[in-house]
Amino acid sequence: MRGMKHPVSQALYELRDDGPGVQVTTPDGQVGVFDPAGHWISGDKFPVDKHMCEWVGGGPRQPEDLSTNRRFRSIVTKEKTL
């Protein structure tokens, strides 16, 4: 998943590959799914930055060269294990 770390809370905001929404993982291990407006969908329920949800959730859906996309210049990637 493509994502960005929040500069203050250090929570990881990731664009989900398997459906709509933004998956947010806090440094203490809570995981929740929120829509691009910051409303809770599933998982753990906790306060999120609605602007960060909009920034990540409103980003490109199709794979592209993210180094040229202004929203994902400082991209965080999660390695998938096989």
C-alpha cells in the first residue's frame, strides 16, 4: 500500500488496494479504516487527521511513477512477504 506518515502523530496513513478508504496505523498498534473525509468505517476507532485522510484518500488510484506525484514525494512503502 502507498502511504504517508503524519508529521506530528507519526501515524501511517495508507491508501487501501482492496477497497475504498484510508487505513490508519498508530504508533501504538491501533489500526482503523476511514473514508477520505475522516469518518470511521471499520477497525479500531480513534481520532484521525481528516485532512491527511483526504490527502491520501484523494490521491491517484492507478499505479504510476509516484516520485513525480506531489502527494507521494516522501512515500512510505510496505514490503509484502510471500
